[in-house]
Amino acid sequence: MDDATHTLPITLQRARKARRISQLELALRLGVSQRHVSFVESGRSRPSRALLMAWLDEVETPLALRNAAMLQAGYAPAYGDGGADDPALGHARAALTQLLEAHDPMPALVLDADWTVVHANRGGLWLAATLMPWLADMPAGARLNMVDALVRPDGPIRFMTNLAEVGPALLSHLRHEAATHPALTPRVEAFAGALKARLGRQRRPDPPGGCRPLSPVLTTRFATAHGDLAFFSMFTTFGTPQDIGLASLRVEHIFPADEATARIVRAAVAGVTAGAQRE
């Protein structure tokens, strides 16, 4: 179901449940009765604009969904969406560029709420081309969606050597995001189907003794033509954004999990750059 076809009660219920907050807890946070929260979520009562804004803030709803809820309640949208070319966003675009360049030659990507790649640094372009050679055949101007790529038989997961460990964790993360960004749901469920087809009922192996220690970060491992690569990621987002476009963006900084991976990336990206300069 599309956001535009949701009623306000459905939108509010989904947003609250996605954050695992009870009606009572939400009522206490908002300073209203649980009865009033129940009435709003059942459609028997209409919240004021101020209450609705506070409600959406408490359940950490994405800005685009907040605007949708405001419209569903009959109020004007609260947030703007200037678009990528809005001059007012120049400083924000410069900040994103600075983050990408500072992380180079290690891979970094700018992703939107749908997991579509908006920008990438040299390392990010190299890693994408390594894991997805078919990108060279994409039409000019076409953008890569990472969830769609994961579904493809020739996508990055064919190179993953620890898919049984990484896949379920990634699926859980994507489903959590889809709970507050429903437009992502079809892609996430397509990935779930692809993961099930590859793994079946396979479970992550436990070490001897039956107790599997948890790593501080989840490392994704790939077997590539350049050698074995291991990475973990960290995400950067804008603090208190007031624009829908900015709020949806996050920078994925991809770090080598070992020195061997770091050496391979540095050498490969330097080689690609040198080749491009000779041309």
C-alpha cells in the first residue's frame, strides 16, 4: 500500500509500532491520556496540528512520512523538499563531497531513503565495478539501487563468502527501515526471497562449544579477482535536517577490516586513477 493511500490512523499506528512504543508510553511522553491516543489511532478523534507534530517527533518518523501524515490530517506539510539542485542546499552538498573525498581511496557512497546511490568517491566506484561489472552497461544517468543489486543473481551477494551471517542481519535492518519508509518494502521482500533461495534453511554456524561470540562490528567478506576483501561500514547523517531530501541521505563509509584489504584497495584505486590520467 502506498503512503498516499494510508489513512492517518494507519500511518500513526505503523510509526508507533515500528519504534516498539506502547500507547501508554506514547501518552506519557505527549502528556495526554492513553484513551486519547487510542481514539486518534482508531480514527475516532483528530489530533491538533501541535499534537500531531509532537507525536510524529516522539516516534522519530521520517520527514517525508511526517508531511504525508500532516496532509492526511488536513494540515499543510511541515517540511520542504528543495531537491538536489536547490541553491539553499549548496553547503550541505559541499559537506557530502568533503566526506566522500576525505575517505578516499577507501569506498564511500551517498545513499537516499530507497538505498539508491546518489554519489560515490573513487573507492566506491572501484568497489561497485568490482562487485557488479554489469554497471558498465547501464544507460548514462541511470542510478544504482543497492537493494535491487542484492536481488540480482549477478549482484554483490554472489561474491560474499559469509552471506549466511551477513544476509539475515542486513534483511533485519532493511525491514526496520521499511517500517517507517513503506516504499522500500517491495524491494526488501524481493531481497528476502533472494536470500531464502540462496540460503534455504541454512543457519549461521556456531563454533565448538555452541557459544558464538559476537563481533564488535559486522564484517562482510568477498572473494574477488583482486583477492579476498573484508569490510565494515559506518553511516553519517545530517543532524536535525529540515529538508526531506537531506533527511533521506546518509553517507556509508566503508572501512577495510584488515590490512590486506586496505593494501588491495589503495593499489587498485591508484591504478584506476593512473590509467584514467593516461587516457
